[in-house]
Amino acid sequence: MTRIKTSKARARRAALPVRPMASSRTDLDPIALSSRTPLAGLQAVAQRMTTLIEEAIAEWRTAARVMTAIGPWHSVGHLDKLAVASCQLALADLRELTLLTARSQRDAFAIVRQRIDQNIHSVQRLLRA
């Protein structure tokens, strides 16, 4: 009994055209690529964030050396300027990281959208034929 079922299943699979498998493959490739694109974008964001943190630490070390050299009374007057500049730099860095992330997501969406457009055009061609 199970042998009859398996032979019927094999016959059905053999009757299927190879074309849907190729179509499925062409649908899966853009999806896989669109999954890799945000990952690469996130890796770029993480790498840039690490660089920005390293640069900020170097700047703070330099500022600490300068403040030590000029003395505590003169350095207190410059702390507010340093704080404002540091906040502005942090906001600029945040904008840059946001743009990197948005670009990565936009690229991934464009890949999927392109494949959807191709599918729509192929369906329209089939309907016209």
C-alpha cells in the first residue's frame, strides 16, 4: 500500500515541469542577497562606530593632556566649550551612523523590489500570451 503511494508521488513529481524550480531559485537568490546586504551594512555601521569611539577617546586624551599643561584654572573655562563641541560631534556621528543604516536597508529593499517587478512583468507577459 505504501509502495503504491510512493510510486504515485514519484509519478506526480516526475510530471512537474522543471521551470517552477528554476523560478523558485531566481526568487530565492534576491532574498538571500537582500539578507546579506543589511548584514554587511550592520557590519559597516559597527566598524564605523568602533572607529568613532576610538577617535573620541583619542580626542579626550589630548584634551586631558592640554588641560593638565595649562593648569586647572584655565582649563575650567574651556570645559563648557569642550562639552558643547563633544555633543555636536556625537550628534554628527549619530547622523552618519543613521545614514549608513538607512542606506543598507534601502539597498536590501531595492533588491527585493527589483525581483518583485520582474515577477510582475513575467506574469503580465503570460497573461497577454
